[in-house]
Amino acid sequence: MQEIVGVVQGRREGHGFVIPDEGGDDIYLPPEEMRHLVHRDRVSVRVVRMDRKGRPEGHVLDILERPTKTIIGRLLQESGTWLVAPEDRRYGQDIIVPEAAVAHATMGQVVVVELTEPPSLHGQSVGRIIEVLGEADDAGMEIDIAVRKYDVPHTFSEACQKAAAKLPVQVRPAERKGRIDLRDVPLVTIDGEDARDFDDAVYCEPAKVGRGKGWRLLVAIADVSHYVKSGEAIDVDAFERATSIYFPRRVIPMLPEKLSNGLCSLNPGVDRLCMVCDMLVNAKGEVHAYQFYPAVMHSHARMTYTQVADILANTRGPLAQQYDSLLPEFMHLNAVYQALLAARKLRGAVDFETTETQILCDDSGRIAQIVPRTRNEAHRLIEEAMLAANVCAADFIQNSKHIGIFRVHEGPTPERQNVLRAYLKALGIGMTIGDDPKPEDFQAIAEATKDRSDAQQIHTMLLRSMQQAIYTPHNSGHFGLAFEAYTHFTSPIRRYPDLLVHRVIKAILTGGHYTLPNIPLANASTDPFRKKLAAKVAPPQRAIAAPAETGKKRGKAAAPSNFEEMQAWEAAGLHCSANERRADEASRDVESWLKCQYMRGHLGEVFTGTVTSVTTFGLFVTLDAMYVEGLIHITELGGEYFRFDEARQELRGERTGTRYGAGTRMRIQVSRVDLDARKIDFVPAQDDLPRQGGAANGAAKQGRKNGKPDAQRGGAAPSSSGERQGNRQERRAELLPERSGRAGGAKKSSAKTSRNASARKSRKR
């Protein structure tokens, strides 16, 4: 009869769950309990029974907080009554809008409605329209929906805009004082063709390191902290956003454009202020020594990855001749990259190759083509240079005993280790992980299985066994990259943690102490994330300074100056981690919408694809040429009863032994696209290909429905897509994002659909 406090998470089917603040099992709320609740309400509940599925079922005792003030949706009219059908299906009920509160909106338009009366046991929510976004098919509408759906700040405050307007348009002579002048050093930026802001520039030259040969590697990063002062108006907005969000054809920046594309962008041919990580790297790829200092630089060229890769591949080609003055530097950069890469392999860092895609849009903002994003040697060169600078920054902060923020990536939990061992054993892979697994164990398995047809699923399972990376002042290393200490230093234009790291480094260099400003941390959209992530962060009392050690080993954490300061840094780390998750979800939501809209034009067509993931409720298939993923529900696989083998990650037919596993090749037909739910459904084509790579012979029969669907439907599967932001190499070494909105969502329409949901379906038809 214990009272439990948590946050309500609605489901499109009408029921919901309470996610307890203190962790533990989610508490099921039946539809009748959800009638007077709104998704994201904070409530206290009491577990009253275990339902037929063995889940704790709760009764709501009190609604403690209602953070939801506005909801985005489509304006509809039913029997003379105006309704807003929420875009986010987790808000299970339509909102009634009185005639006088419709404003100038018309039927079918996408609007933002403010709740004026919450739902009750006997009535629906009531609201008034406060913003009209436009027609559902307007170009860019999917982005306008996403930023409001996930409460992404998309306009800068008036105070922030005024502060940005007062900034100079170029570096003033007085700002160069006290800085190292590197304007004669041929630093260059190397980025993608469509990049608009340039965080980093690099330079390399041969140098004697110790008694051997090596290189001097300079990584210059835009000095954002010089212009964005702690606690001032621009900083408040930047902290609230915590990260830039990249959508197809549009960016929601962390900083105003005057900074992100102007003063803080290392554009060629102009002076810029920067923070430099100056490193000596020996022939083994080890950083022998480093130093940080503020400088002024002058970028000598804006290069693209394609150009640099072309020059490295053909040093006598026309492009190499065009940049002949920079050719020696490119060769030195390539040499230090090869050394750093060798050190990486020796270190055993995880480096899984995954297929990342790029959406190319037409002038109307719709998908024109989805192409694989190729990574060349220039990408890897810059990645290794950035990793080296990030490691030096973490080491510098840790040795100074100053509180800072680290990028922490934990290894697998014991439970996940056991699941992974069972999976590898079931597949007959003659390798496994030990009781205390190391990154090199994972990399060895990845290398040994990279040529298998189910390599993608194996690599995904390896990644899924690890935990998600977070920002925290408690350093416990980065498992995937095999670093004892790691942080983010190289992207302060688009990541707030990097800006904090710059401020800490500057404070250490001047013998001072950086204290976080008193910025409000409460945010309705990220609060549930922070509570979920809080369980992964060590409490402040564990941050005890390690005794001084000699040699290469260093203390694991700095002693906090006081309890309150460490709590503030913890809160900042959780806030940044939560907003990173929010940015990922918003960008994935937009990409899913675009892909669904794209596939609506291919209904009924047949394609070839590969099973990339298997769940209790069906198969996720990725199309070969289009890189679009859809679900074949288990009821479409024929008339026999399929069981989900968790160890092998496959569906197996009880009667014929037909198996569907990762790597199975299939021909499918696009059967249904649900744009609102962001779901694409496939069915097997009549002439689907013979299955390979873990699937037995024998095609599934079509046309008959499985008579026992409930036993096969279950939780969500891991996503096979990568993440847009951050260092690509780092992201591949961290956990892939959870697949959202799939669990149960792909089921056939239930007869128990609510009146409002039924009305929406009839209106769509």
C-alpha cells in the first residue's frame, strides 16, 4: 500500500504508465484512470493489484503537478463541436475548443491550443487556440510540429537578441591582448560541404618528442566563452537549449546567428579568437605533452572532407596542386592520424561501422532521395584529432582538482552482460565477454563477425549491452572509447557542456575558480529525462579525491569544494544530458515523418530488403535502395504460431520450424503508412526471396492470420539508425537510441478503440 510518486506517460491506446521517480517497475494505469490525467502529469499512486500480464496496476491518489500548458494538434469539427486532435498520440483525448476560442483558425489546420480546463472523470479537456501554424502539408510543417511537440526553445528571448546585437562584427584589437598570436600559422578548417559554422581548425608539423620523432598537433576551438558570459542573457538561452538541433534543411541553433555563423565561426580570411589545445604526439600515437592557451588565429582555408580525402589519395592531382602550399600540412595531419589510429586499435576502443543516411530534400522540403553518408579518411582524421583534444581537456580538469563536467560512458550492467552472452552462444559465435568485460572484447567480436549477413544485428546487440553516455561531474571513464577520462571541448558553438569546459579551463589557467551561475533548471519537457538519468549518476558523497599516484595513473575524481556546488554541477550535467535526448527525439521524429510522407507515394510497390531487427510482435525490415525501415507484423507471416527466441533474436514457427532472424532477405510490399503515428507497415511479397543468414528455408505463407497474436507482441526493439549530432566515432562507440513509439503501436486496430480515436480514423479515411 506504499504511495509512489512519478510522472504519467500516456499511450495512444488509452492506457498509461507512471514512471516512478525512485526507479523500479513502471505502474500500469488502465484507461479509466487516465480519463482525468494528461501525459506528463506528476502524480502519486498506490499499487492496487497485479494485472493479467503481471504488471503492477495503480490507482491515482493525487495530481501533484500539471506541467502541460499547451498541446499541438489538428483542428477538426465533429457534430458542430470544434476539437483539437493532439499530434502526440500520448495525449489520449481530444481537446474541446469553444466557438469563441477558435480564433481565426480553419478546419484541418495545425494549431497550438492552451488548456483552460483539465480533463475530469466526466469530461474532456477544454482549451483555446493561441497559435495557428498553417496547413498540415505546408513545407517545413513537420519541423514546426516537432519543436513544439518536444518543447524545444526555437526563438531567442528579447534580452538575448539585444545582447547579441551589441556584440562587434569582428575581432577588436584590444581583444587580442594577452593571447598567443597564431595568425601566421596555417590553421585550416575541415568540415562537410553544407557546414555553416566552424568550431575547429587544425595544424600539424613534425617535431621531436622525447628522443624520438613525432608531431606537434594544434587543435584550435572557437572561443565562445569570451563572448557568452556566464549567467548573462545569451548564456541563459544557450543553457536552456543546451544543444543545437539539426533537421533536414533547418537548424535550431544554441547561439544566435551573429555568434554561431559570425564571431564564433572560424571562417577563412578573418581573425578569430580561439582556445588552443597544443599537443606533442609521439610515433606511437600517445600524447606526450599538451598545453591550453587562448589565442587569436586566421584560418588559411576552408576545406571539405571530400577535398582533403582527394588530396591525400592523389598528392599530384589537380586539387593537390591547387592547395600546394598546404600540401605538407595535410601530409603531416595524415601521418599523426595514422599514429593516433594505431594507438586507438592498441587501446581496444570500440569502433563499429554503421550505415548512416542523409536525407536530400527538394525545394518544397520533401524527400527527394535518401543516400548513405560515406565516411572517408578525412572524416576519421578530424575525429582522431578532436578525440585527442577532448582527452587532454578531461585530463587537465581532473589533474587540477577543479570540479568540471565529463562525458561518461558506462560499460554493460551484469544483466545486459548475461543477455549478450546468451545471444552470442545461441548464434554459435565462438567468442564471448568475460565477467569484467573490456572494450577490446567487444571490438574483437565485432571484427570477427563483420562479414556475416547478420553483422548489423550482432553489432547492435553489442552496443545495446552498454549504457547511454551522460554528462556528469563524476568521472568514471568512457568505456566505448577506452579512455580513463573524457569530456567535450571541441564544439562550444553547438554544445553547452563544451562551453562549460572552456570556462573551467580558463579559470584554471588564471588560477581562479569557475562557479556555475544560478540558472533555473526546471523544465517540463526535460524533467522526466533528468529523473530517469539521475539513477545513473553517483551521489555527491562518492566524489572523494583519490590519493595522489605516481606514474601514468591519475586520480579518478576531484574532491568537491562543497556539497552544494557538486549538486549544481550534477544538475547541469543531467540537464544537458536530458536536452541531448530531447534533441535526438525531435530530429528522429522529423526524419520519421519525412520518410512516411515519402513512402506514401510508394504504397503497393514491391521492394527488396533485409531484416534488421526482430521483436516479439514482428520483423523490422530496411529497404535496400531507400534505407527506409518498416514493420512486418507477426500476423502477416502466415497461419502458424511463431515464438520469439530472445537468445537468438529470431521468430521460429512451431510447426514448420521456419525462422526469421537478422540478415533474412525478403521481398516486401508497402501495405500501409500512418503519417500521424510515424509508422510504415510491410507485408511479405508473394515471391519473397529465400531467407539467408540464420533463417531456415521455406517461405512464409500469406493470406492467413495468426490465431494467437497476443503471445508474440511485446516491447520495442533497438533502433538501427545512428545519431545526427556529435563526433561520429564517439557516437558509434556509445549506445544507439531506443526505438520509440513502436511497442504495441504496430498492432491491428482494436475493437476497444475510444470514441475519439475512432472519430479521428473515420475523418482520416
